[in-house]
Amino acid sequence: MDRRRERQRTGKMGNGKSMSDQKSGSRFLPEEQAEVDRLFDALSASEGGTTKGTFSLEALKSHVKEALPPAMVTRLYHGMCRVKPTGRAHGGSKSISREQFTAFLSQLLRGSCEEKGLMVMNMISAAEGPIKTRDVQKFTEDLVASVVHVLTHRHELRGWTWRKSTVPPDSLQAMVAQLLSEMKFQDGHQFLGPQSLDQICDQAMIEEWVFHVPRVGMFLSVVIHRGLHLLASSFDLSTLVPECHVDQGRRFESILDVLSVIYLSAHLAAEHRHRWRLLFSTQLHGQSFSQLCSHITSQGPSLVVLEDRDGYVFGGFASCSWEVKPQFQGDNKCFLFSIAPRMATYLHTGYNNHFMYLNYGQQTMPNGLGMGGQHHYFGLWVAADFGKGHSKAKPACTTYNSPQLSAQEDFLFDKMEVWGLGNLLEAYEGKNKKSILDSNPEARSLLEISGRTRHSEGLREEPQDED
């Protein structure tokens, strides 16, 4: 690890920096510092402030009220407590000075990875001594739970839902496990679950984690900006949580909750993060492959999400607009993903270009929606005989190196959604006026041979002549 070696070479260990050094590195603009000072003045003057010019844990809890879980408020306070004041020994004071408050926020929000890592270390454990992975796990659980809590409390889920429960939801545990899976120990191996919980974590390891997993810093920013109601205008929530846009006037509860959306959004390009448009849902459009095709074609990049009858949630990112045709389409930006029971993404391997496939109404080629692998052996497949699919990966999908995504190799499902990402570009607007039956003559012929009525005929707008 280059950062670890550099840190050891320069001898920057522990919380040895003086406060004057820390203050000189403050990233706050003058107007931001004024807002930080106003909050400190309010905290130190509130009931529960123990000494003039300081504030107590009770004062911080009184300010935050119900916006954050008490465990996270206590962690924030301990993080501030462990910042060493200027020019005097740190005697373990149980109240926070202005210097400590400013330095903690400055380093946590605007500091280097070294500074952020130190503040996170201070929050993980209030006591001196070695930190174990189980301590980091508990901190991560509190952090993820706090993000959901404060966004729910502030009514900033941006249209997404959170299924409240008396026990930690599966997606919370899946997010925690995913974040921890990106930690690396000194010998280079990664967090492997319960067998790794007694491993010692040094400061350099935490710094590496904060550096390589930006969501940790993003989650801490949400806790500070939304939980303390501080510098909120400097944090654009749309970079973390896209707006959920559903045309239907009635309430819609997605397969995805807010943590799942945050996880997937982090793997998308910036232009795909701010707004997700519901293109198709079995909940709203029924169990119909023709409806699926008509709603998702010519709509730009999208996410396909399924939940099988065993509760596994998975899908794929289509980097290009879907088209009904008997050839593979897409490019190497496509990927497959799993949300439950674990969060993971699977990227292009370079083995082949079988990124996306959508076909309907042909007798000589497979009819359905597929991503990765090959015909009759897709990494993800939704059959035109709607409600059935497969995820075949022995030992892994050739295109994405993904494992079996569903509980059973051949699965049944009732829930499926497709989300268009970002704003629909003008390049697609003319195309999506066409019916699937126009773009696929075989599907039109098959429908007419079967004697089924084309209910949309005569109801849709006349297509404009193309030059």
C-alpha cells in the first residue's frame, strides 16, 4: 500500500498534530466558519453547557433532538473530545472547546484522508488502545443506520421508501458488509466476515479505507450536514440519492429501498445519478413482456431490477437504449449486480461482447431479455414467457464474471422494474413514439396470426414521415 508506506516513512502516527497546525489547514470559507461559530455559541449557551466557552454531550443531544440516533451523537461527541487542544495537555475533559469543535468538523468534512481517518478513528472508539475490526463494524452499522434515520427524519428520501422494522433490515446489513469488504489488512487480505472480527486495525488501515471507499466520507457528510443542520447548502444530496420519478399519480413502493439506490447510484456516471424515471413495473404495468418492451425501448440507459420468489434482488445496468432485435447490443459500461442477500457489482471481463439482448416474436432466436453469457445460458435472463428466468454461472458468467444472482438457477418472479437514468435525451424522444410492433415486423405478424387484437391501433399518434 503506497499510502501506508508513505505514512510510515514520514512518521505521522497518532494524534500528535498541534491544534495550531490543524487550524491552519482549515478548509472552511469565512462565511462557513461563521456558521460553525454560531452553532458552537448556541451549544455552549444552551442548558447543559458545563463551562463558559464549552458544551457538553447533553447540550449536543438537546440540539440534535430526534434527527440522529443517540449512539451516533455520542460518537460525534467522543470524536470531538479526542482532538487535542492547543498548547496544553489534554486532560480528558468531558466538554468541547471551540477549537476542538472547529478542528473536528474541518478535518472530517474537508480534510485529507489522513485527517479524516484520524477523526474516524476517534469516533470508532472513545478509549485509547488498539481497535479491532468488530469496533469498525459497529461504527459502520451506526453510520449506515444514521444516514437512513436522518434522511427519513428530514423527509429527504427523494421519493424512495424505507421499510421500517424493529430489527436491522437486510439491506442495512448488506450495505455494512459491502463497505467492510473493501477494507484491507496490513498483510493485504480483505475482511472475510466473522473470522476477521478480532483483527487489529491501525490508523493507516482506516485511512486507506476512507480513501478507497468514498461512501464512508459521504455518509459522514450526511450525518453532519443533515444531522447537525450545519452547512447544509454545501452538500448536494442528489449526488448520493437520485430523485425517484414515477408518472403514475398513485403511491409506488419500489423493490429498491434508499440504501440499495445509494449503492447502485455510486456505480453510475454522474449524469445518471440525479434522477431515475420509472419506465416499467409489474406493479403498475402487469405481467407482460410486450408491455416491458414497449416501455423500455428508446429510453436511454437504464437499470433492470428483479426480485425472485425467494427474496433475492438483482439486475443489470444497460448503458445504451434497449432495442428489440435478434443481436446483442450495448457496450463494456454495462454490468450486473446483486442487492440481496448481498450487495455486489460485476463488470465486463473482456471475454465477449454479449452485454445486452432484447428480442420478441421470432421463432429462430431466443425471445426475452438477457445480459451476459450466451443464448440459453445468460448471466441474467427474463423469458418472453413472463415470470420466468434464469441466472446461469458455472463457474461464472463469461461476460461479467458474475455468480448465480438468483436463489435458484431457473427462477420465478413476480416483481420487476426498469428505471431510466437521468433526463431522456432528445435523441431518443423521436424513437420512443414508435410502437414495438413497428420496430419488429415479426412481432406484428405473430400477433395477427394468433388472432389477437391490436388495441393500440388507431389510438396512437400517426408517425411522422422521416426524411
